[in-house]
Amino acid sequence: MAVPVESFFLTPGATGTLQQQIRQMVTEGILSGRLRPGDRMPSSRGLANHLGISRITVTLAYTDLVASDYLTSRGRSGYFVSSEAPTAPELEVPARGAGQGYDYDRITGRRWSRLARVARPEDWQRYPYPFIYGQADATLFDHQNWRACALRALGKRDFEALTSDYYDSDDPLLIEYILRNILPRRGIAARPGEVLLTLGAQNALWLAAQVLLGPGRRAVVENPGYTSLRGILEQADGTVVPVDVDDAGLPPEALPQAADVVFVTPSHHCPTNATMPLARRQALLAAARERDFVIVEDDYEFEMSFLRTVSPSLKSLDAEGRVIYIGSFSKSLFPGLRLGYLVGPESFIREARALRADVLRHPPGHVQRTAAYFLSLGHYDAMINRMKAAYRRRRTVMEEAIAEHGLTVAGQGGFGGSSFWMRAPDHVDTGELALRLRAKGVLIEPGQVFFAREGAPRNYYRLAYSSIPQGRIPDGIRLIAEGIAATGHKPVA
Amino acid sequence: MAVPVESFFLTPGATGTLQQQIRQMVTEGILSGRLRPGDRMPSSRGLANHLGISRITVTLAYTDLVASDYLTSRGRSGYFVSSEAPTAPELEVPARGAGQGYDYDRITGRRWSRLARVARPEDWQRYPYPFIYGQADATLFDHQNWRACALRALGKRDFEALTSDYYDSDDPLLIEYILRNILPRRGIAARPGEVLLTLGAQNALWLAAQVLLGPGRRAVVENPGYTSLRGILEQADGTVVPVDVDDAGLPPEALPQAADVVFVTPSHHCPTNATMPLARRQALLAAARERDFVIVEDDYEFEMSFLRTVSPSLKSLDAEGRVIYIGSFSKSLFPGLRLGYLVGPESFIREARALRADVLRHPPGHVQRTAAYFLSLGHYDAMINRMKAAYRRRRTVMEEAIAEHGLTVAGQGGFGGSSFWMRAPDHVDTGELALRLRAKGVLIEPGQVFFAREGAPRNYYRLAYSSIPQGRIPDGIRLIAEGIAATGHKPVA
């Protein structure tokens, strides 16, 4: 059969080069069984005319398809679907729907899906005023060098790093760089057996909770605190005790007498941005010794300390090995990378490593090796330098606009970071406010999800400046102030 | 200070271009504080002479370092460390070791690290006869097109797919391809809400076990069976019942009366390669209805059916939604990719999705998008076609060598696959045999870890042909036969 030229068409808005699009049309036709071995393809001239593209593009696509056995060339007779072409296996059984008869809710009790999460539209990039937290900014990310490093990590020399099943191991290049260059900045000296790579800080927190908690054990969390930690702890089968923070973070004197694991964000408290002073850190460590608990330190965002020199980590004060440290590249590189790490004594890391191997084995090798190159070539530090400068400028604009419109900052942090923790007047429900502002193109993050369920106030919200262009900040803040004013009261000055 | 040219040296065996190595030396010097703002760099001529490389290489490296703010150029005066150069923060607290004082074993009970795993040296590539299972073969992998697809996925158009925090979502391009092109080959029709991407099949099994099992629930596993599944089930807080398989896989009539979840590998039983016949599949589904259990189908390696057309999946016979289906790209692409998927009714997928979000959020975006391109451009099918042809040839050589040396095949599978399940004479401990063979450059996989602990025989082993070059097979098999003969008995013919 001669394949009719009319069966080919370019899809408007399709991505990829024209050559790739032709390749895709042909391979899909063959794999779906529509084109069969021996079928004659349209001539390259005919197909080019039909699609209104250059003949060389079609010829290159055909040549490529010959190389991968989809087509064969028979000299002047033209191109044919190869008898060796890949096929999708034919099945004797008709395809059926994934039936819905069985009631899974009966088994699962909807255990996992019932938790609250930060609400954010998926298409947040289309909003003009996205005061949202934790996504990469295309104008600050060093895309070109990331690409170059990724390409290098795809080379023949790195074939094993790309393709191997590492089981419970990690890329030694990345581990070495973290040990030699990242941890020393946080005052931490560690050996290879004391570090484990994770699928982001989320995964690190989850692993730590699973290893350290269990039935009858008590976890202390900050209130307000990191929302996702709540879901993680509900899985870890223990009791969760929220402790209210003040403007210096978690007060050690407020800890319950019986605690097994204390989760804390001393560098920048999430979400209030408070930094825990040295005296309080020492008191926390003293309490850990006296009452025999361990501490999980989530050191997210320490890289974004642009106002003052970052304070060293809590872990750097820990002589006994009671602190498990968590770092992440989500804020300093990008969250879609899914790369973080745990640091702790070998007896802890060994367990976390074995658990990680059961749950997911290891972060993909290519991701690890690309990060190792990007770090070791200095691109990472150069980029953070640029991000800090941009954040410093945006923060100044934020402060001015917030002051001008009389909004109230509840927590801003002394070191930098990427957000302000805000308080609206008591009567304002920021969940409703956020929905009304969204209609005007403004995205804010309602604060209720950061609090423990009982007695959660509804009038807090977070404004991040990591994804909003500097020039949009003043108008965005004005719209927020107008939105609050429209609730019937003046914003508290 | 003028930076002495002698402080630079090329490390023998370093990877990366000379330009990258210079960049790395300079950035590490600056970040470590050894080079300080205002320090004058050696002239490009001087450094080039010192290192014995071309001057243009040094100039290009310097220019690049100026662009990223590490150096500044002051015209004829030369290059200086920039006052804007990235710095590693200085800490007032001396770095301390990750203390070992606290006893984590007391908390963890070494719960996770005590499980048996398949033993395999990390440097298996250096052995001449690696009959090991499940690693990518550089001679078969389509590295060039993978690279091209990865590069495309690193482009500006795909910035969001690369960098975004997807939370509990997946790349819609990859999901669509799986729905339209992969699942129909297994006889499965599914909607987007019925598929979830996972960090490989390991992660898919883990998620399914967590969602479906719990205290008081009973899991049935094949004996022998997939080793890693045992670790996964020990975490899921239920009872595990091993059921002995025969040469047609799991016999439904041998199932215990009370079962909640049955884990099964019907296409190629792991490790015996048995394929479950249609009548037995129907009996298994009938039993699931009668006794009210669900089935988790691990459909690993279905792509490698080169002897006969692959049988459709068990899931394709499931009208009620009682089968949860697991697919993986580890064997057909490479295991370091860490990409697999779960298919099941929406009420199940919703829970698995929420759990995955808590544990790790999502597989890295770049990995998902690269796979989507590689699949949709037809490279995947072309490569599998080549792999199947190579495996078929290797398998023939294996069969001939095994017959010639009188080794005993315990399970080889009728559809293909990538390994033989072997039985040594009863007195042979294949764990000890593997150690002795390793000293001769031969890697085999002792079979004991595939069996339930009680009564595990020691005389089975697995020989895979997915990573050994065809020409090495005959000598490798001969060495195995000699190794068995040296245990004092002739191999059983």
C-alpha cells in the first residue's frame, strides 16, 4: 500500500522541530499499526509540498527513520516501512477500562488524601502578581550553564552515573562536593557515611520521621510551622505536640517534659522567618541532653541570607550527634530537581539509607551528576550571588510598598529569605481574601494551613518575592491593601 | 596580593575540558577563601605556560569567570578576583564532627538495615563475565537520541517542566503517552486519573503496599519471589504469607483462605521466568472475587518478549478494578532513570498520589519530560527492537553453552526475558560458589535471597544475559561449570 500523503498533517502549536514532528507522525503510525511493513511512504518531495516545508527536512527525517529501522530505502523506488520496524504487540484480548467496581475507600480510609495543603493554582505563571513561595524564577536561574552541565553529565564518560542502579548508594562526586563545600559553610564537618541524598527536603523529613518516630513516641513541631511536615508526621505513628513559636523561634522552655523528636527551623523559621538566637540554640541543645530527645533541623533557605552573614547551623553546635540536619537544593537551584540531603551520625544514616532503598532506591543518577558539575564549576555560587542581589532589591521594594499601604508585617526575618509573614486585621479570613484577590490577578498564600488545627487563626498570610518581578510589586501590594480595605475595616497600621 | 601561578596545577585523570578545570580551580580557590577580592590572577600567558596548555584556553576560562562575577578585567592590568565574587560565609563557630555519642540503634532497632539484598559488587563492570541482572548495557542503549531528547527537555520552552514543583501532579505529556501508547499494548485502557508516576517499580510496589496493607491485613507473595518486595512488606505492618510457585507461576488453589492483597508477576515470574497461563489468570481473578482480595501485578520486563508475542496483562482481564498494575522503564530504558507507574481505579490512585506527595512529591520533572520525548519520537520502540534482537542472540548462545557444560536450567520462560533461573546440585551453596567465581572474574547471583527465610534452598542461582557481551558467554558458562565441578560432584545433567 502507498501511504497517502494526506494522512500527514502538522499540528498547530506542536513543539519540536519539523523534522521531529515528521518522525513522530511516522513512528506513531507504525506503532499504532496504521502503517504496515512494506507500505510505501510518500516521496520526500511530495510530502514536503503537501506540508509546505523544505524537502531537505523530510529527507533528513526519513534518513533518521531508516537509521532506527522504521523505514528502509530502496534507492530510486523510495522509502518503505521496514519489515524490521518496531511493532506494538497485538493482543487477543480487547482493552478494558480500569474498572471502578471495587471500593478502595473501604481499605484505605482515605488516610493519605485528607490532609490540607497550601492552595495554589497550577497556572500561577499566568497571574500578573504571583506572591507565591518556592518556585524557580526563570529570570534568575542560570539556565545556560545548567544545560551545559546536564549535557556533560549525559556524556559517554558518565554512562554509569546516568544509567546505573545505585541501590542504596549515591553519586560520590556530589557527596564529596557537599562534604567539602556546602557543609563547611554551615559549620558542619562530616564523613561520607554521614550524608544521604534525598528526593528534596520533603523526602528527608519523611525519612527522618519514619526512622525516629513510631508508636508511643512524641514529636514536637513548631506552631505555626511547615505545612507538609504535618502530613509526614501523621504517617509516622506517634503523637504530635505543636508548640507556639515567638519572634525568636521555638522557645525551649515551652517544650513538653516528654519529647522524643523536636522538628525545628532555626535559621529561618517557617513561615515567620524568625532566626533563633545563639543562647536559645544552646538552651535547646541542653534540653535535648537533659530530657533525652533528638532534634531534626530543617535548614531550608540558608543560602538566601543577604542582609547579614548567616548564622551557623544548630548542628554545628552539636557535640553529641543529637541533631539530624536537612539541606535542600529546591530553593537555591529549583524544586523540580527534587534533591536534598540528610546529615547525621552513621548509625542514623544507615537506617535512613536502608529505608530509602526500600521506598525508592535513589534519586536519578543524571540529576545527581548534573548538580555535582553545576556546583563544582562554581555556577551554583555565582547564581546564588545573583539571586541574593535580586531578592535584596525586591525586598526593599516590598518594604516600601508595605509601609506605603499600611499593611502589617508579622515576621520578616533578619537575614533575608524570600517572603514576609503578614497579619491582616483579626476579622479578615485570608482564605476568602486570597480567592477575591485571585480574580484580580494577585496570588497570596493564606496562613491557616501553617497552624495546628485547633485554634488556627485565619488572618495571617504569606507574601513571597521569589517569583514576582520587581516592577509588579508596588501594584500587587496596593491591590492587597485594597482587598483588605474592602472587607470593611482599615488595615491595621 | 598576586596569586602565585604555582598554586595552579592540573590533576592527572581529572574529567572535564581544560577550560572547565581552570574554572573549577579558580572558583574553588575563591569560595574556600584562599583567593580574596582584589587578588591579581596570573596572566593568561603565564598560567598557560605554567600548565603547558594553549593561552586561548586560559583566556576563555577567564572571560567566562568574568561573566559570572568571579573575576574582573582591568584592561591591561589583567584579571583580578572580583569584589562582587560569590563567597562562602565565614562562620564564627569552628566546624565539629557529626558526633557519635547518641545511640540511634536504641530508637531504630535497626529496623530497616537488617534485610537481605542481592549481593553484587559495585564495580561489576570491571569483571569480564558479569551475569548480573537489571543494569543498562552501553552497547544497546541509544545514548545519542536520549541525549538529544534530554537536551530538548532542557530548552527554554520546557522551563516549567524542568523546574516546577509539581506537588502531587505528573508531566501531562508522559502520562498521555503511557495512556495512548504503552498501556494499550498490555490491553489496558485507562484515564489520566488512573495513572501515577513513581520512582521506579520499587517505589510503585512500596506505595501500593502502604495504601493497601496495614495492621491485621494479610499479604500473599510468591516463593521464590522478588527480593525487594520482602523489605517493602516488612514496613507495611501486616502478615506476609509466602506461597510456593510452580512452573506456571502462582497456583491460585494454594492461596490461603484469608488474603487481603496478592502480589504477583504473571508475565515473567521473578526469578523463575514462568508465565502464568490464561486459565490460571482467570482462576486467580475468580478467587479474588470470591475471597475478596485485591491483586498487585508487577508487569516488569514485558517489553523483552522476543520468543513469542507477549501475553496481555492480568489487569486487562480485570472488569472489577481489583488489579493494581505496575510498569517500569528500568529494564527498557535504564534503572538509574528511576521511573515507573501505577495503574488502578481512581479511588486507589488518589490515595497513592497523596502518599507519594508526602514522601517525595514527584519524580524530577526533567526525567519525566525526557522520557516523554524519547517515547513519543519512537526511539523507545526502536531501541527495544534492537535489545530484543541482541537478547535473542545472547540467549541462544547461553542455551548452547549451558547444554554443552551440562548445567541445569530450573526456569527459563517461554517469552524471553533477560535471565535463566538455574539449579546447582543440592550440596552446592551458591553463595560460596559466587564468591569463588568472583575471584575468577565471573559474577552470578546466588538464589537464596529470593526465598522466604524458612527452608530457603541454597543451590539456586540466577544467570542474566542483559549485561554480558555475547562473545564472553561461552567462557563464562565454562568457568561456572568448572566452579560447580570443583565442589566435588559433577553437575547434574
